[in-house]
Amino acid sequence: MQRLHFGAAWYPEHWPPQRWAEDIRLMKEAHFTVVRLAEFAWSSLEPSEGDFRFDWLEQAIAQLAEAGIWVVLGTPTAAPPAWLVTQYPETLAVDEQGRRVQFGNRCHYCVNAPEMHRAARRIARAMAERFGSHPRVIGWQVDNEYNRVCYCDHCHAQFQAFLQQEYGTLDELNARWTTAYWSQTYSDWKQIPLPIGPHNPGLMLAFRRFVTRSYRNFQRAQLEELRPHLPSSVWVTHNFMNWFGGFDHYELSYDLDLASWDWYVATGHHDHLTSGAAHDLVRGYKRKNFWLIETQPGHVNWSQTNNALNKMEARAMAWHAVAHGADALLYWQWRSALNGQEQYHGTLIDQSGQPRPFYEEAQLIGAEFARVSDLVIGSTVQARTAILNCYESRWAIEFQRHNSAFDYVAYLEHWYRPLSVRNLEIDLLSADEALDGYQLVIAPALIVLDEQRIEHLRAFVQRGGRLVLTLRTGMKDRHNAMLPSRPPGALAELAGVEVEEYYSLQHPIPVGGKLFQGTASLWAERLRLLGQPFTTVMARYGASNGWLDDQPAVVVNPYGSGFVYTVGAWLDERSQDTLVRQILLNTSLKPFETPPAVEVRVRVRPDGRRLYFVINHSRQEQTVTLPWDATDHLTGQSFAPGALTLYPYAVALLTRQEDVSVVG
Ligand code: GLA
Ligand code: ZN
């Protein structure tokens, strides 16, 4: 069912069936179109091995169907029941210290345990047989927020088998990992440990790949059981967590039809530049629209201070998610259970069964989603700017930060923010993607290179693209070994420079040129020009440690029909902003200037009509300048060109008036 969906996670198994009708009535009044059911309901669905009790779920779906509400079903495998882990103790994961983890806090399973796979397949198959072709079930979610790493003997043996498959011979592995170092040379696969704490960088990177592979296998096992029973219109997703770095999200998304994620602000209030990056990240997993399948109704229960979002803040957040490509928003969760670990979490309905104050805001959002669903659905974000994200590079840096404050995601956001604040649509993409159609590509700290990446980047610049290379680029191969060249490796030809030395900075140092006078902190690289004729130094270091004094810090080099910038220093925010502005001037990308708290994002409909989402993310009134006549589809109001006043947390969904005729 293609529409802009609105709803929540609902756990009917926590309540007597007599109550359900009232819940569904309240859902209807909040304009729900979808609920997510059954993730975590394993003990209610299969109270003992092979004994399936699906009637209650069938009944709940039937009642929802009567109210016209659609259903997403979760496989309940994130909550293996007590009988399962007692009968098959090896389904419980083992932690780094070698202890079996405790039952009852979710995700307590070993992702590779054969009995876990068997049980997961059985429940997924049984659910798919019963509900796979149910006309009200539009999608499935496998498991919930994969996250745990298991260190049991079985996983250990599986890891060794994985390495054997990846490397073929021990000679190859020993060479790639330089195991002669500290006498790590392996003469038997069984000698290779699971890395606990710091270890050989090659081993550590391979282990992350193994964790990715483990979840992929676990997910595939369930997909194999589900898919034969699902009509082609029914999708399968998994709810990912933000910037969680435990596995490669591109690989896990590859086997799914739809990407979705769980957005929690926790303490404080949302920052639209930070959350915008997370939405764009998830949109990049499948390079298409996504579902915001969980988000917080007011407050959470697991943070330091579980403060509530301000009144109307959640509405701004909802439209912000849609503006970045969400086609659905579901709150977690509908009603507070009377017991269980999450009693204090925000919900729409409280423990007494009555709507909480937040319910009213949800009702408003639901009504608005319903009003503009036809206008919005089918539209997509069409970015000409991309930022490359690479889990391998991130892990390689996280294993050896060299400066404890060096954070890969923060550095990526350091590039995202000055672009996003100018209201440019940005794709956050896997570093392995081809780069056709982009004008500007930023590759923050792309430390791990391979032939394909180099070729994509080369082709992009050759065709006229603007490429930004940064510090910590092109130093490693996919085994986390140093390349036997100076950074940025084979990209030096494009960049017109090489890195002579890297410096982890204890204190900020001066850096500047005609464009800006600022500072570098955390990291500075001394660039050496390779003698290409048009390489230009844009900024140099000032007096600092002697080694860096007066050396090139930011350089631009023409290559093919394009340009390559190399930024060797972590610049202060102001200088970074100035540099980004300058880079944009060298493109035809047109920023939409607004006050920093106001966001304008565009989704383009298949008929070419552009939808402008204008959002005031602050508690202060803001003003933006409208360049054209516009209609706000949330209120029906029309605006002439000129100043548009936005009250605190205001949202407008505008189309230009001259476009109206385009649409039937
Ligand atoms: C996660 C889980 C949900 C719930 C929320 C609470 O995202 O997926 O089941 O526990 O956190 O914030
Ligand atoms: Zn295990």
C-alpha cells in the first residue's frame, strides 16, 4: 500500500483482547495507517518448541484490518524465549570475558549458534506460512537492532573457517597481516584468536567483517524462510541503529528490500544537522526512500536525563524525516506496559489506557500525513552532492585513532554540516558506489583504498566532478596493512600532492591563506606538491612544531575536466565553512540561504514537481525569504514572494504556484 504511513509499535500480547478495540479506536483517531506487531513476541507465538499459537495475532490483525490499518510483522528473534535458551544453552551468547550472557535483556543470542538458526528459521517459516499472503501485511522486519558480538567457541571456530575461506592459505594470511611482527606467525588456523581489545590490525578488521558476515547469514536464514511466502509487493526490512558501527550496514541492507531505522534523541533536543546526516545515511543504504520505523514519542527511558521533547518539536522532526526521504513514521511504542524493562518510556497511551498529552501532537502529525500523502508519496530526494561513508575506513581509524579525540563519524559530520546548513540535498553513500550524476563528492578520511574505489574517483573527476580528499586518506589496503606508498596512494596523481608526514596535534595550530585565517586541531598533514603545472596551494600552516611551519595544508589540483581538493588538516568550524563555500562556488550547486535553525529540503515528484519542506527547528520565530509565489499544502495558505515568518517549530510544505498546472 503506497502512501505516507503513520503509526506505532503495538504489543497486543501485553493486554487482554477485550482492550484491543479501544486501542484501535484511539489509533484511528490519531490517523494511524500502520502498526508494527510481534517483534519480541516469541514466547506468546511459540510457548514451547514447535507449539505455535498464532490465533491471537490473527485476531489482532483482523481487528486492525477492520479499522483499515495495515500491518508490519516482526520476526521475534531478538527475544529468544526462556524455554529455548534453557533447552539449548549454546543459543546464549558469550561475552568478551567468556561468560554466557544473561537471559532476558534481548539480543542475548549467539548469532551463529546452529540451534538459534534452526529456531529462528522455524518461527519465521511458521509466521510466513500463516501471514505471508495476508492482504493486510505489507512488510516484515527481521529481528530487531542487530548489535551483539559473541565470543563463544562456536563463533571462534566459525571465524577461523571464515579466515580460511577469505585467505586460502596461512602463508597468505601471515603475509597480509605481517604476523612475523611480535611472533604472531600462525602455523594452524586453530591458533588464530578472537581479538579482545587491541590486536593485530589485520585480525581486527577481518573480525568486523566476520561479524558482518554472521549477521548477514542469520538474516539470510530468515529471508529464505519468509520470501517464498510473500507476494512481490511485500517488503522485508531491518531496523538499524543510527551510526552504530558493529557491522557493515551496506552489506546487511543488500539482501533487504527496504532500509529502516530507529531515531532516538535521548537527552536534550534534536539537532537537525546531526539527524539529517543519519537520515541521509539510511537513505543511502538502498539508495532510495526509507522508513523511520521507530522514533520517540516525547521521551525515552534509557538515557541520562530522559527529558521530553518540546511541544511541537516531534512534529518538526517528523517532517524533517520525510523531507530527508522517510515514507513512514512509527512511534515506539503505543502504550506503556505495566511491567517489563521499559515502564518509563514515552508512549502515546499511558498505563491507565488514556492518551498522554503527546497523543494530541501525534494526532496532528497523523492528520497532516493523511492530507498530503498523495502529494508526497513517490517523490524522492535528488542530490548532486555525495559524502562517502566507509565502514572499513572507520574501523581502521577507530582501532588506531592516533589522537583519542579523532572520531570518524564526527569528521564526516564536519563535512556534512556546512553543506547541509546551506540546504543542499546530500547523499551519504557507500565508498564502493559509482559516482555518476554527482557534481561534488567528499571522501572524508577514506583511509582504505582498493582498485575499484580509485577507478570510481578517477572517472568522476575525469568527467568534470569536484572531489574533496581529506586527511587520513589512501593509507591502507583492505587487510588494514599500510600501502607501500605515501598517502593518498594511487590518488596522488589526481591530487597533485602526497603526504610527507602526519601529525597528531596536542593543541590547535594556525593555518590559513587568502581565503581564511584559522586553526587546525587534532590532525595535520604536511603535503608535498608533485610538480604538476596547475597545483595551487590554498592554505598553509603557520608557525607550530617547526615541521609544519609554512607547509601546504589545503591544495587544489585540476585533473581531467574536474578538480581535486586535498584538505590535510581538521579545520576549525569557521574555516571549514569558508572552504566549503569556496568549493561550492566552483560548482553550479545553488545553496538556499536560510537562518541556521531553518531547514529547506526538496523532494521531487515523478512528474518533476518539486516539494519544498520548510522547517523551523528552533523555539524562536524565524524569517526566510521566499523567492517565488507558493502554496503551503499543510494549511492551504498561499504566500507571495518575500518574507515568510515561521513560528517556533513551524513546518510548511510548499510548492511553487506556477508549477500547479503541471499536476492533475
Ligand atoms: C530500541 C528498540 C525498541 C525499544 C526502544 C526504546 O530502539 O528497538 O524495542 O526498546 O529502543 O527506546
Ligand atoms: Zn557465539
